[in-house]
Amino acid sequence: MADNKHRGDTLDSFLEEQGDLAEFQARAIKEVIAWQLAEAMKARKLSKSRLATMMHTSRTQVDRVLDPNDGNVTIETLQRAAAVVGRRVQLGLV
């Protein structure tokens, strides 16, 4: 397979060469967290408005939490949202 001229490096190595790896990884993490929160909300039959009330925040803030394109969500806000849906945020360095 090493002789295959059409086979390149991994996507991660390509993104790293382009200087975009960290941005794409951050985006992927945000998408997963937003999806997990949305799924937990569905399981608990919670609307965005109800979640906002339970978090003592605004519906706009809940929209930010659930929007992977919004980079202005704090870990504290994610922790509060997770607690309301019976989850917790776990971060680690690898």
C-alpha cells in the first residue's frame, strides 16, 4: 500500500500541516457536547425554555450552549446544563 500514489497522510496530519487541527478538534468537541445535551433533553422531555428556567438563565444562553458554532460558552455553563439533564462534564488532557 505504500506504493499507492493516491493514498496520502491522515486527515489529522493534513489539518495539522494546514494549521487547522486545533480548530477542527474544538469544533468536533462542541458538536458532540451539543448533541449529547440535546439527546439528554429529549430523553427527559425538556424544552429549551424549561432547561433555561432550571439553569436560572435565558433561552438565548441555552441556544448558545446547543450551538456548536458559538464559541462563547463557559465550562461553568456546560456544567450547569449537564447537571440539569442528569449528566456531568468531564474534561481531561491526553
